[in-house]
Amino acid sequence: MARFIIRRLLQMVVVVFVLSLLIFLWLRSLPGGTVSAILGERATPATREALTKALGLDQPIWVQYGKFLERAAHGDFGVSTRVLPGADALDIFLDRLPATIELSFSALFIAVLLAIPLGYVSARRSNSPVDSGLVVLSLIGVAVPVFFLAFLLKYQFAVEHNWFPVSGRQDNLSCTRVTNFFVLDGLLTRELDCSASALKHLVLPSVALATIPFAVIYRITRASVLDVIGEDYVRTAESKGLTARTIRGRHIMRNALLPVVTTIGLQTGGLLAGAVLTEKVFNYGGIGNALADAFQYRDYSVLQVLILAAAGIYVIINLLVDISYAVIDPRVRTR
């Protein structure tokens, strides 16, 4: 097991290194560049030349990349020029990360809570009206654009009926900040009105964000259960007269959940990497919202740290999925 983990860790380091190089080269190939983004309309040939030299952009690209890696190793990714002028780019990421984690795990909780049981029911009642209806529902979940559903939910339940807040993470309350996870902070400080407000703000963006993970996890669960229930060991268990609960738990779901675990991990990585459209529609204040603002205002320091951090999160989640898969199925360790 230790050898398997070490091998995966080495692969992760290589992937992160390659991603950092690609992101570094891509950002420096964008039109305008860092100098134009910082100076804006005040740019003159003299100021551009001075700033280019000050930032080290006149040096060979491999020298720039080496210095970038050196600064990144010390947590220095530069300062924001537009998103939050003067603020450290890494601090912006760390400040926005809790919001994205809260939103992502809320959406994933909704998706998993519905997708796995419905996927099992659909497989056990294959080709029935229930199965057909759930398959159609999952197709709708994949086909409907997230931003369209987000706007629809926002208009219907926030604007028209005023059941939920229109935007933001919390009402304007005097809440104590401990971890910057608003729901958790309210529970830790016993300010339950703060937790309730944060939960209310989470509902609509979580539902909108959960649709695609729900559809994907449901389809994988359904297909996996269909494969497993046709196996000999399931039919043997049924012929022995074992209870439906035992067959479902020990023989079907335990084996069917292997690909589902991988799917959940990939969906988690994708959500944590930044739900740009959902966060932007609801002005949620997470990584996705900051990423959209950084693109809009050409804030290259913030773009650099957010994209690299999002990629790093995705890679780490995949590593954890590989390890959990190896724990569930020991055969994976030898591959």
C-alpha cells in the first residue's frame, strides 16, 4: 500500500509541475500582458519599459519561470491589480476557498443523497416507467445549462416568491468569524441565526450546482448496479434465501460502488476547482466568482494562483480517490 501511495504522489508532483509550466506560458501569451493590465490607459513607452524591467519580464522565459517557481515555493504569487488592488493573490484564494468548499459540499451532498438511492431503484426496476422517468430526469440534469437553471431558480424562488435570498453568502448580521465557513462559524459561536442565514443563502446555488453531479452519479450507479445484479454470486445469494437487505448491502452495493466512488471524487474535484457560473449568478464570493472577476479585469496574479490552486485541488482529490479505491479493492494496488 505504501508503494502505491508513493507512486501516486510522485505522479501528482509531475502533473502539478507540468500544469504550472502550462499556466505560466499561457498567461504570458495572452493579449496585452501583465504590463498593460497594471498600467491601463496610463501606459506610455517609458512606463511600460520601466515596469517590464521591474517585473523581470525582459529576461528569458526560462529565467522568469525559475523565479516564478522560487516565489511560488514561498507562497508569493504577487499582488492583485484589479480584483482587490494591493491584496496578496494567495490571500484572496485562501479567503475565498471556504465559500467554495461550503457550496461544493452542499451541492455534492444533495447529489449523492439523491443519485445513489435513485440509481439503485432504477436498476432494480429496469425498463419500468420509474426507470424511464428517472433516466429522462438525469438527461435533463445534464442538458440544462447550469447558468440557465441558476437564473431560473433565482427568479422563481428569490425574486418572485422571496423564499430565499437573491445573492451573497449571509444576511448583514454581526457574526463572529472563526474559520470563514459561515455555517460552521455560527455553530461554533452559538450564533444560530448566522448559521441559519448562511444555510438559507446556500440552498439555491447548491441545488443549481448539484444537477450535473446528480445526473452523472445517478447514471454511473444505475449502470454499475445493473452489471452487478447479473453476476453469479448475486444469484447464488438469492437462491440461498438471504434477506434482500443482506444481498443489497454485501453483494450488490459494495461491489457496485467502486466506480461510483471514482465518479464522486472526480465531481468533487470539479466542484472545488470553482463553480464559476453558479457563483457569478448568485454573487457567492467563492473561488469561481474571483476567477470570473480576474478574467474580466485581467488580474494576472490572481488568475495565476486561482488556476494553479484549482488544478492542485483537482489533482489532490484524484489522489485521495485512487487511495480510497485501493483500500476498497486491493487488486488496484498491483496495477
